[in-house]
Amino acid sequence: MPKRRAVADSDEESAAEPVQKRSRTNESDEEDQPRTQRASGGKEVARNETIEIEDDEDEAGASVEPDADEEAKFEAENEERIREKVMNRTKGQGGVAEMGIIESIEMHQFMCHKYLTFSLGPQINFIIGHNGSGKSAVLSALTVALGGKATSTGRGSGLKSFIREGQAVSEVTVVLKNQGEEAYRPKEYGRSIVITRRFTKEGASSYKIKSRDGKVISTKREELQAICDHMNIQVDNPMNILTQDSARQFLSASTPADKYKFFLKGTQLSQLSEEYQTCMENISQTAKVLKRKAEVIPDLEDALEEARARWEEAEKAREQKNKSAELKRELAWAHVASKEEELTKQLNEVAHIRHRVQKCEAQIADAEAERLACNEKVALLEEELDALGNVENLTRRREELGVLIKANKTKLSQLRADEKSILDSKTGVDSTIAELEKKIADEQARLETRSKEKRDRATAQLQQLNAALAENEEKLRHVAAERQRLTAEADAAKTELGRLEQEQKGLRDRVVDCDEQIRRCAELEKNTLAQYGNKMDWVLAEIKKRRWYGQPPVGPFGLYVKVKEPDRWGRLLRVVIGGAMSSFAITDARDRDALARILHESGNGRNSQIIISEVDLFDFSEGEPPQNYLTILRALEVKDGYVLRQLVNNLHIESTLLAENRAEADKMLLSLGSGGVAMGADLYRVVRFPEGGGQSSVINDLRHSDPRQHLFRSSNADTERRRWQAERDEYNSRLFSLGQRIAEVKATYSRSQSTTSELMRQEREVNAKIRQLKTQVNNIQLELNEDLPVNIQALQEALNEQRTEKDNIVHQYEQLIKEREKVQQDQRPIMEEFEKLRQQIAQHSDKRSTISDRLSAAVTERMKADNSIKHFSAKAEAEREKLAAAEDIAKTLEEEFQAWSAKASQYCAPYPNPRKAEVVKRNLEAVDAALKERERRQGATIEEIADELHKKEVALNTAKMELRALNSLNRALRKSVKIRLARWHEFRRHIALRCKVYFQYHLSNRGYFGKVLFDHVQGKLDLRACDCQRHVEISAHHTPDEFDVFMDAVNRRISMKMMIDTANASKGKQYILITPQDMSNVKGGPTVRIHRMSDPERGQGTLAFR
């Protein structure tokens, strides 16, 4: 099928609910189909039968385009016959339609009309009136009332624009004739259908479809669409209703392609084409669905095979029940035999365990002595290692120097390669120059000595210019070198300036932090609670005022905690437990939301933690170390026991040790022997694990701006404020000095930049001078060359080129040598410093490595000793437990042996030589498991399994039959659509030929000649005539607006007569023609009715007509 020739349709009213003559295929069926696909892709759908599914997507959208020769042949065969029919038809009198005629129209507050109503004749109606009298409103009212798009009227972009100015609602009523055998639902509607559409400024719109006696039959738009489809009313079809703008645009600006689209839309061929395309797409989608259904067939076959296997397995299950009973008798006496054997083994095991316990106790004593010696050795080595320090700064500097050395070596390698290349080039150029000079000398020897004086003079001038050129080139090299030096100096100054500005920013941040701390100190002088959070006095007052489910919240914890030695431990404890000093504790979880709101309103929502815990003054002394060890708890004074328990639960203050430094903290943990955590006043956290080994990490100090800085201070707020002020003054002093240094560096940078700019200017001037001298040298050289013979001149030019090339190579070589010397000069001090650092690091590394190796060995030995102690202690304890358990087991086994022998005798007679109980039990379990698995897997009797097998067979056969039937139906539908497409092409041929004949017939009535040129292949339509009126009859309604505004009086009179004659000859058609011109030359009659609009006074009532 050819591609759809889509018609532009952009009105918002019909975009959601398009008016259709025929119902379209619902393409959503595909969504209801199964989505499962098999890897085989449907290549085989049955064991013994293959169901082929057509999937011809290309065929769905393909059709043979019309051929121009076939169209011409069709016209030649049928044109005379159709013309004869047209001639015979125009001689007769047409009839009045019994259905679909517009009987009357009524408008309320519509456009310029307050109220307007009139009746229409059954055949031809003329609506006349001056401009502005509201003629086009009648056309717009018909379009809107019958469900047309507002934009198609050319009078507004939406329904709201049709409401009369100053009004809130408008209403349009149209009465349609509904008589004859083809009347629409005559029992409900009667002889007329009344359609009323009401719409408001707010955008609301509603329909009322009533019978002649005023009974409302429907209010749905779908009913209106059904009526219009039944009566073939197409308000959006320009062949039915043609507005002024559409007519003007079509006549003046449309292309042949637009005319062809207009023709297809007016004849409804485009709608048929779209519907056929939709049908083919649905057929293709159905084929895909059938293909997916076919892929399910193998699954049904697998289910059938599975059901058959279950049935066969059920038959085998009966034989295993007898075997199970025999195995149970053997198992009873196998257990008795195994119990006797187990008792013997257990008695031997008891004796063996006693020996192992004695051996473990001796090994524990040896390991304890070894651990004590290792502890002393580790302590001495750690002190020696701490005293040695680290070499991080030396290593960092060595890495920086290594990067510089590598970069310089890379440069030197590149320079050596460049040097070799330059020397090779110079050797070649020297050889060429020598050869050219020899050729020139030989050539000049043959020349006469004429013009010698002129050449000597030019040669002398040439020497002077070359000397000046060399002097300027030397000056240029000097200026360039000085500029490079100043540029490097400026870059260094810029780098230093960046570093100083970064340092300046850090000092300013410190000054801001000091100001913040000074402000907090001022707050502390006014309110001692400020160190625990914002507006803490208000928080406590709110807590007292509120009613709580449990006990009132307790906090902030800092009110109840005091450090005994703040100068010694204050800095460490501010970091470790300072965050908990703003916390609150409650006993009932329902109080949490209320307390959280109070803290949030005061600005403490993120800093204050809420702990939910019952009041439990438990004993925590078991977790404390001996009294000679200082813990966080022993360094504090906590006034409230409830707060103390919360700190114990959450921060483990009862077991965390305190020490002066990391080494002392490690010693304390080692002497404690059971592992643990210790904090050093030098902000180190040390951990020792119970199984041996440990680690230490740095505790990050608080920022200067951290509010916890005011906790645990021995001095008051005023002292702290003065301390922060002194620190701020120090930072300000450093900022001042730094500012002076920055100013100096900026001045250096500016001076270097200025001097560099001046040197660049001089460099440009020298370059200009060099170019000028080179030009003069070249000119003189040209003069000398002109006096030479052609071959000498060519040799001289080649010689000059080679000398220039040599000068360039020499210059490059000189620059390369200078650059290499500079890199080598820079490399020497770097290498010396690098070697010095390497020796220092090597010495330090050797010492540290030696001590570390010894320390690691000592720690390893100690860990081995600890592990040995733990291992042998645990082993000894385990062996003792094993011994007790083994003795109990032996006693129990003897009792069980006697009991099992008695029970086995009661169950059955002794079973001779039973196998191992495990073997018998495994066989029995396998048999029982097979029986249970069958019952679990099958869950049905043999008869039920047989029924299931039958159902699976029926399901497979049914699925195959349904698939074959649907596939046949889809083929029939595809064939039917193809037949309809062929008929569609025939319709298009007939309609196009009739259009041509009618066009020529109407032109011939006025003595004109013209053609309608159709090109169905390219989709074009063209009209050829000097002056003509185009008119195409497709539907029962034709309503052109101001159809005669482009005509003069004579043509208008003739056209009026032709239209009236055509309308009178038409059968079952109604015409409404709108014009602002006078209709005095047209007389009314039974078939012609003229409606005259009043002059534009905007208050019309019922129209007068004749």
C-alpha cells in the first residue's frame, strides 16, 4: 500500500477525539498477548508438525504505485462514457434529501449576535449582507455545533473566542432532518434531530442531543460523531464547508501537491488510505503475536512429557515399600552393634585425653617465661625507635629532586639527538657549498674582466651590509636572552606570590576563628551554659515547663561533668568526650519528638544527641582496670549517677586508659596483659588486641572555631578571651609582615613584566632592522646576479640558499649548545643535593630498618609466646572438658547399649551380621526419601496423574488448533485488505476522471477550455484555465463563505445561474452560499431561498427572508 498522504490537522479540540466515518482497528490488542519468547525464535513449534506464521512486514506497507500509461489508457476508455452520464444528469431535476438536511439554526450570544435564528431551504440558500453583519458567524456556528474544530473556521483559536463580548456563556442549536428509510434511530429522535452546544468563558463545553419534542436523548460527543458519520456530514472537510481564508489560500498560494492532498481529503480517499494502512499494521502486529504464541507450543509439549514421566515414575514406587520394611529390621540390630563398638572406642579415648592434659600444662609454663623476656626487649627497642625520629621531609625533598633530575635528563637526551641531527645537516650543507663555490669559480674564470669596477663597488657595499646584519643579529640574541631571563624571574615571582597569598588566606581564617572564640568567650561571661550549645538556658526552661511521659530530660551532660586536671587532660578530653557534653537523656521514647523540637528551635538539632535509656544504676566495676591505672572515668568528677552510666555505656570511659604519650600508653596496655584502648595526651590512640599485636593512630585536634574549645578549661572566660586576643594579635602581626612581603614580590613581578615588555619592543625593532638589511643584501645580490650568465646566476642563487641554510643551522646549533650548558649547569647542584639526601636517608633508613627489624622480630616472638600461652591454656582447658565429657559419654554409652539391646529384641529377632548402621540408614533414607519425594513431587494418586496427563494432551492439541485457525484468519484479512486497496485505486481513478469531466463541462458552458491535470504517481494536481470557478461535489452539504468576492458583475451573474442550475440538478444535496454582494439578479423560488442579514447593528432577531 502506498504511504499515507497525511493531511495537516492541528486543532486542539479534535486532536484527542478525531471524527471518523468508520471505526478503526484497536491496536492495543497486542499488549494483552504473552510476552514470553524462546531462544529458538519459533523455528519449530511441534514435534511432528510445523505451523508456519506469516510475518510479512514489507508486504503490509508495499503496493504498486499507479502507472502514468495505465491512467491515460483508463481515461481514454471511460472518459466519453462518463461525459455522457454527466450530460444526461444535468438535464434532469434533482430531488430533496430525506435525511441530513439542516432545517434551522439558532445562536445565543454567539460572536456579534445576541440572538439570531432562521430556517434553511432544502436545496440552495444564499446568505447575504454587508461586511460586519455577521454572515460568517452562521458558518462558524454550523461548524462548532456539529463538532468541528474552532480553528477550521478561521475566526478563532478556541471556543472562548466565539462568546459575544461581555458575556460568559454562548449557545448554538442546529436542527437536522431525520426522515426516510435511512433515518438515524427514528424511534428515539423522530423526524428531526436537535443538536445544542453550550460553552463558557471558563472553557467548559457540553452537548445536548434532543428529539423534535425536546426530549434529551444523549449528551455525549460520541453520539454526535455517530450522527454525523451516518448522515455523511464532515464539517472539517473543505469540500463541505469552505471558509474565506481557506478559499483565498487555496486559490492563491497552494502548490500542486497541496491541491492533490485537498482532493484526497475532500473525496475521503485519504481517510480510507489511512484506515487501510492501520489495518495492514494491525495484521502485521497480529502475525507477530501469533509468532509468539507459536513459541509456547514447545513448552506445552515439555509439560506433556513431564506429566508422562510422572505417571511412569508412580508405577515404580510400589516396589520400594517392601524394601523399606526389611531395611528397618536390619537397622535396629545395626544400631546395637555400632553402640557396642562406640563404647569400646570411648574408653580408649578417655585414657588418651588424660595424657594430653599433662603435656599441655608443661608447655604453658615454658611459654609464660618466654613472653616475659620478649616484653622487656620490645619496650627497649620502641624507645630507641621513637628517639630516632623520621625522615619524611628528606624523602619528600628527594622525590621533588628526582622529578627535576628526570626532566633534565629527558631534556639532555633530546638535545643530544637534536645536536646529532644538526651536525649531520651542517656536514651536508658544507659539502654542497664547497661544490657550488668550485663551479662558480670555474665559470667566472672563463668570463672577461668587463664590469669589474661595478661589481667591486657592489661587493664592497654587500660586505658593509653583511657586517651590519651580523651586528644586529648579535644584538637580537642578547635582547632575547635578557627577555628570557626576566620572564623566568617574573614566573618565579608569580609562583612565590601565589604561595604567599595562600598563606595570607590561612592566617586570615585563623583571625576569623579567633574572633569567633572571643565572641563565644563574651557569651560565656554572660551565660555559662553557652559552651554546651545555643540558647541552652531557654532549652532548660522549656524542659521544666513541659509535661513528660517519663522522667524529665537530663542534660546537657556537661553540667554534671568536671575534669580534675584540666591543664593536663583538658585538650585530649575535649576531643574524645567533648561531643557528648551537649547530649540529653530521656527514659521514655515518646518524649523524643518533643525534646527534638525544642533542640531544633534553639538551633541545637544537629549538635545535641538524644539518648533513650531507663534509669539503671548498674555496677560497672568489673570493666575497670586495677586502681593503679588512670582511666577517663577516674580523671572526671561526674555528679549524676544516671549521666555517669550513659557515658559508660556510650563512650566506655571506665575502661579507656589515659597516659602522657603514646609510648607510655603502650606500656600500660602491655602491662595490663588483656588488651584494651589507651589515649595519650599527645593525641595518640593506642590499641592492643587480646590475641597479640596492636596499632596506634593520630587523634585529630579540634579546629580553632570548634565550640568544644571552651570545655574543660581551668581558666575563666575572661582569661580565655585574653588568650584568644593574644593569639589573634600574633596572627595579625604575621599578616602585616606577610603583606609587606607580598607587596615586595608584586613590585618585583610588575618590574619584571615592564622590563620584559620594553625588551620585546626592542626585539621587534631589531627584527625589523634585520629584515630591512636582508632585503638590501638580496637586492644587491640580485644586481650582481643579473650581470652574470644564466648558469652562474643559478649557481650563485643556489650557493646563497645553502649559505642561508648553513647560517640557520649554525644559529640553531649555538642555541642548542647554550640550552644544553644551561640544563647541565642547573643539573649539577640538583644532583649534589640529591646525592647528599640519598646518603642521609640511607643512613637513617639503615638505622631505622635495623631497629624495626629487631623490633618486628621481638614483637613476633612475643606474639608467638602469647599465642602459645593462649593456645596451650585453651587446649588444656579443652582437654579437661573433653576428659570430663568423655567419661560422661562412656557412662552414657554403656547405659544406652543395654537399653538398645533390650529394645531391639522386642522389635524383632536378632539379625545376623548386620551392616554398618550408616550404610543401612543411608539405604533406608534413600528409599524413604524416594517415596516422600514422589509423594511431594506428584502429590496425587496414579489415577489423578493419569487425568493430568490427559489434560496436558488436550491442552497441546487445543493450542495447535487455535493457532492454525487464527493464522488462517490473519491470511484472509491480509488478502481482503489487498483487494480493498485495489478497489481504492479504482475509486481514485473514477473520481479523478469525473472531476476532469465536470471541470471541462462547466468551463464549456461559458465558452472556456481548461484541464485538471492529475499525477497520481507524484501526488500532484494542477488546474489549467484562464478564468474559472472550481466546484467539486462529494458530500450532501456545500457551504462556501463569500464565494464571489473575486468576481465582477458579469461573471458573478453567469456563475450564479450555473450554480443554481447545478444545485437544482443535484440529488439529495443542500447548498449554503454566503456573499456580501447584492442578489437582485437572483429570484427566489421553491428550490432557492435568500436570507438577508441586517446591517451591522449587533442586535439581530429573526431573519426576514423570501
